[in-house]
Amino acid sequence: MRHSKIIMIVGSLMLFSLFIFPLWNITLEAPQYPEPLGMDIWINKVTDGNPNDIKNINLMNHYIGMRDVPVDLKEFKIFPIVILVMAVLGVLIGIIGKRKLFLFWGFTMIVLGIVGMYDFYLWLYDYGHNLNPHAAIKIPGQGYMPPLFGAKSILNFNAISLPKAGAYFMIVGITFSFIAFFQAKKENKKLYY
Amino acid sequence: MKNLIKSTLTLLSIIIFLGSCSKGEKKSDGILASNAAEKVYVKPGELDEYYAFVSGGFSGQLAVYGLPSGRLFKVIPVFSQDPEKAWGYNEETKPMLMTSHGFIPWDDAHHPDISQTAGELDGRWVFINGNNTPRIAKIDLTTFETTEIIELPNSAGNHSSSFVTENTEYIVAGTRFSVPVPQKDMSIKEYKGNFKGAMSFISVAPTDGKMNLEFQILMPGFNYDLAHPGRGASHGWFFFTTYNTEEANSLLEVNASQNDVDYIAAINWKKAEEYVKAGKGKKMATNYAHNVYDEHTHTATSTMKKEVLVLDPSELPGLVYFLPTPKSPHGCDVDPSGEYIVGSGKLSANLTIHSFSKMLKAIENKKFATTLYNIPVLKSEEIVAGVVEQAGLGPLHTEFDDKGNGYTTFFITSEVVKWKLKTWEIVDRKPTYYSVGHLMIPGGNSRKPTGKYLLAMNKITKDRYLPTGPEVTQSAQLFDISGEKMELLLDFPTIGEPHYAAGIKADVIMKNSKKYFELKDNKHQYVTKSEAETRVVRNGKDVHVYMTAIRSHFAPDNIEGIKVGDRVFFHVTNVEQDYDVPHGFAIIGANNAELLIMPGQTETLVWEPKQVGVWPFYCSDFCSALHQEMQGYVRVSPANSNIPLSWSLGE
């Protein structure tokens, strides 16, 4: 089999890592938490960094009127299907071996990634701004939205938001589709000679 | 120009020389003081190197300190009620203090000892004896809570206890007082020949640590003062010091100090096991309590046991030998190799050290001076390895380092004396302030003592601290023993009277320390795992409140329908699952204590309201920013009212 095809197929298969590794992580550091609180965001769920972290994050947040961290978002149903479809599609494209399709797959993934990030941003915004008006602690003008990427200080917490293994695998997978595209171009040239 | 440079250089070097001189002098003056401070200074946020479990003596509890800082971390309630932790006050722990004499809310806690595997401290449990109403307690070192207490029948003044054998096969407990066995109504004057001293061997299950009184050896009616296990070659033997071998029953300070020689009783417990197996033990009817705290039900149960197996050494040859030891020996200490057994004749100026190998040879060759109650007394000259001559007055206890030295405390001359094993020469002596009793070197009762610190525990402090009226604190003093000479580093006050202590490297224990109890594993009879399950149930005059606590409210927090004359059981479950978030529960007019509930735990406080009214309760442990809001009300109506039971939160 041609190398470009193999690269494309391997790249697509990397999407399956999203079912094995979390996509993103939000960690909350504070002096009283020598072991920081954290949660891992997957394509289909949110899980504790350390046992009971989400319960404890919710406990902290209820004082400022934030809702519980949602565990049953509609995205958690849609994302796995999208990833599954894209992975299978990628493998099929790899087998077909048309390099323009490689490019198409790669760009589609980038668009989906941007849409996903935007959705994540909207969710974070809502989570950080849609507050219970009866909250015990109200600070005018203070939003509690965690950062999309990087660190941000929120009251006594330092919130850090960074991609995890799943996201890196996805990026590598997308990159592979472009490498496959250029590799295919090379291979085609060779064929003509 | 050259000259100028030369002279400048000369001048400079003189200044530097002088400067270093005066600096050097200053340093030699201050070096000890500053070094001592540095050696015990544990920077804020940093951790101590050792745990020290120091007995609380007449407080009945066990204190946990850090070494070298001497900082107190926790007082573990063991034999005495503790309203702070509701120990012995809440429904869950009341059974822990049950005995054949009923509920006993106090004891005198003496000698902690840490469990061992292959002769080294494994840090799983620490055991301690209750002296007054004879009991042995086991403290779990994952939770730092007392999880088992076993009462000892036929025993009185449980002092030569609670020492652990090399693989924690047994916790051994002797008796200070001899008593009629079984107890009966008889004249005290008939003591001699009729009273007996029971040595108890309590097995510890290797998996869950469950204790069981396997057998007792009924010894002659002496007083059995202290004990230590053999180790290495002498593993399988246990050594007890005796006094009052005169068998006096009155004015013991005179009548029990007449014999020039008392004994160390050497008990071959492997032989005892053989006799038990061969059916030579006698089952004796008795009555004693065995109390077990279950970590999953968070509840203790007390069972009365009715039988004990006893062995009679006067009928069973090879079980016990007496080693003549001068003048009412107190401490009985075995060196790390197991070869040397130190008897501290407390009315003698000398320390007598017996040799285990010589003892075996003397037994083999039947070098007996006499027999007492059919128990052979070995010839003194055949077993003595050496004597530390004129070491001090009132020798009490000896511990060992890892370099072949012994350290003995002297009560009357108030000092610690360091001496060399095998040559028996004195190396160093340092005063203590004042009247030292026990001493402890971490790993002391094991094959592997450490050679860094020595903790001396003093009975008297007089002018060493700010005065606090007639009753002043007792103290511990930390010495650096890493060098040839001992160096006093630190003086710190203790709770109660510190008898023995047990020390261990912190890293053995700290990694196993529990952070909270899993709520999902909570099997308490009255657990409430979520607010949805909270409720109030009446059963005649008993009312059960299934309550939860979480930052920062109780559920329910309004309760109505309680009547004067009711017994209200508040079963409070702390539904937190985070480290260091206990909640308290306190209600006005409670005749017992507060509750202090760890995350995932359920505790029960009984409240018997006597007055009509609306009575508040609140969280007594500052749990959160809104801790002060964590409160509620109970409405108490007249006994004949018909207000229905109701409960709510946030309505």
C-alpha cells in the first residue's frame, strides 16, 4: 500500500484516542487546596481529576451561585457520533487514496474543531455568567468564567485550562492528513516518471 | 609604590586575621545554642522526620507529636471519654469503654508499642495498655483512631504491657498486682502462696489485626513490673521484671524491698504454644469485654467473653525460668540483637545485664540455684553478661541505638547515661529536668533502632516552664545522640504523664493516612447518604433524625413535633468527600457532648429535651465561609401536645 494511504488511515484512526483520553482539563488551584481540584473534559463526559473533585468544585461554586458542572450535555451525545463518523470516513478516504479528499478531510476536521471550541466557549460563558440571583456571595461585575485556554485568576482560585492527550492526538491526526496529501503528491509525481 | 602596596596588603591580612579570630571565638560560644535551635527547627510548611506516640498516662489518651520539632498533632482518645470527639459519648463509641465492671470512662495509659514485621516497625497499629481496669487497646494508624479494646481477666494493674513480638504474633500483657485467681472473697493476709499473677498473650490477626486472648500463664504472686520481647535468637521468649518477690501485702515500700535479689522471669512462649497445642491448658470460666470498632459501620460492638485458657508453669517444665536480678528491677529491656537482657534494679546503683546464650546454656546444664513454686531459678553467675558499675541511682529504663550503645534513665540522680554494650563502660551522662522515667529512641523495641534522637520523659518540671498553679506540666526532652556525646536539643510539655513512647520514621505511616471515609462504603445502621433521604421517624418516645451535614447547612434544619420526654437520636452523616472538612453538631442542653463527624462518617448524639421551647443547634467546627450560618431549630412541645412530626430545609 502506498505510504500516503497508510498515513491517512493512521491519522484517522488517531481520532479513536478521544475515547481513551480526555480532550481538555480545567484545574483550580488555591492555597487551601495543596492538591488542586480538577476536571477532565472528554468528548462524551466530564470526570474528576482526583476522586470527588467535581462534587467539591460544585460545593465551592454554590456559594457564588454557579450551577453544578453539567454531566449530561447534549454535546456529549453529538461529539462521539461526529468523531466516529469522521474516523470511519478518514479510513475510507485513506483506502480510496484520492489526495484531494485527504485535504477535504483535514479542513473539515479543522472546521469541526473550531466549531467545537466555540461551543466550549459558549458553555464556559454560560457556566461562568448565568448565576443564581440568591447566591450567598455576590460581587458586582465579577464573572466566573474559566479561561478557554491558559490561566486566569478567579477570586481565591487560579483556574488553568489546557488541552490533554486526546486533543494532541486529534491535532496529530489532522496533521497526518496534510502530510498524506503532500506525500500523495510526491508519489503521483514518481508514477509519472 | 611597591612598598605602599606591600604595607596595604600586610595591613589587610592582619585585619582579616583579626576579624576571623574574633568571628571564630564568637562562633564557638554560640555554636551549640544555634545548632540546637537549627536541629529542631522545622520550617513552616515542612514536615517532621518522625512520629512520636507519647502515652498520656493518667489522661488515658495517646498524644501524637512530631520529632524533632516537638509539635503536638493530635490527642487520640483511647481509655478516657473525650467530649471534643464525642469518644465514649456518642452511641457509636460508648461500647468501646465497656468492661466486666460496666462502663469505665477513664484509665491510666502507659506503654505504647508499634506493630512489627520481621523485627522492624511496620507502622500498621500502635497498642497501648490501660493500667487500672486492665485493658489493651489497638489504634489503627491509617485513621489514628482506637479500633479495638480487649479487657484482661485475672489481671490487676496492667503495667508490664503492651509489648509486641517480632512479627506482632502477640501483644503481651503482665500484671502488676497479683490477685486471687479466680477472684474470691478471702483475707488479704492470706496473700502469700495464694495470689497469682496472670501473663496474657493476645494474638493479632496478620490481615485485619483482630485481637484474641489466646492464653494466660499463671505465675507466682509477685508483682510484674515491665517486660520486653526477645528478638533475633531470643525470639520466642518474653522477659518480665518482678518485685515484691517477698509476697508482701502491706507497706510494700519496706516489705517488698527486703530481698537483695528479685527476678527477671523468662517465659518461653513458643513452649507455651506447644503446651496449648498438646492440650495442657485449662479452660477457666471468666468474664471480660472485647470491644471492636468497625470502620464501615462506624460503630463499635462490645461482646462479653466467658472463658480463658490458662497454663500453670509449676506443672509445665521448661515454660518459665527465673533470672536473679538485684533489687526490685523496674525496666526490662532487650538489645537489638536479642542477646542482652538489661534489668534495672531500681534500688541498686548497678545495671545487671543477662546473656541470652548463657541463659540457654545454664538451662541446658541445669545450673539451678533453687526452685520457686517448682520454677527453676538459674544461678546468677552462670547468666550474667556484665554489669555497668555505679552508673547512677535509681535506674529505670534502657533503650539502644544502632551503634552498640545503651541509654539508661536514672530517676533519683535525674540523668540519662550512655554506656557501651559488651565493654559495659560509661560513655556519657546528661542531666534531665527533672526525674526522668522512660526514654524512647525511635525503633527502640525492634531489631533496627535509629541513632538520631532520644526522647526522655520527665515526671517533674518545677521551674522549667511558666508556673500554672500547684499543678505544672510534665515534659519530654529531646537529645541528639548522633555523636559520641549526647546533646540536649529541646524541652516540650506533654499531655498527662508521659510514660513510655513509641517513635517511627514518618514516611512509614504518612503515606497510609486516610483522608476521608468513602460515603458509598458507609454501612452505618442510620446512614443518610443524600439530602433526599433525610427524614424524622418516631418510634414511641424515641425519635430518629436522619440528618446530613454539608457546607454550609444541615438537612433538615427545621424540625417540629418533638415533645418533652422524648429521646431524640440525631444520626448525622457528613456527606462531604474532601480532605479536612469535618462538621460538628452541637445542640443546647445536650447532657453529653458535641459530635465531630469526619467526611463520609455517621455519628449519633442522644438529646433528651426537658423544656418546652424552640431550641437551636449548630455546626461547632469552623467548616466554611458560611459556617456561622450552619444552624437550625428544633421545636419542643409539651408532652401531651399533638403537633405532628415535620421537617424541612429552605422552606
